[in-house]
Amino acid sequence: IEAALARLPARRRLAFHLRVGEGLSHAEVARVLDTTIATTRIYVCKARAQLARELAPHRDLLQALGVSS
């Protein structure tokens, strides 16, 4: 998981971390990144999509660990 996160582009990784990891709203993430709410939504969406693609081969393990639904 850490390796997949590290491969995200920096701004997507930060947006994802702030939104998912820290629980900030999109408006709060936009303020931190000095961008628009729409842009933060795109960053988080693209980060999730990339992570889903990269972690798909490990879906069973992630579910066993309670990381994935």
C-alpha cells in the first residue's frame, strides 16, 4: 500500500491523504492546496482509481486485513 501511495503524483497523494486519511472536506483540502474544490475532487478520484488498479491483484489479502470492502 505504501509503495502504491508513493507512486501517486505529489498533489494527488496529498489531496488523497488530506481527504481520506485526515478527513478534511474538499473545501478544506482546496484551501490547503490553494486550488478549487473541483480540482481536489479530481485529484482524489484519480488517486483512488490508480490505487484500485495497482492494488487489484492483492484484493483478497486487503479484504482479509480489513483494508478493503
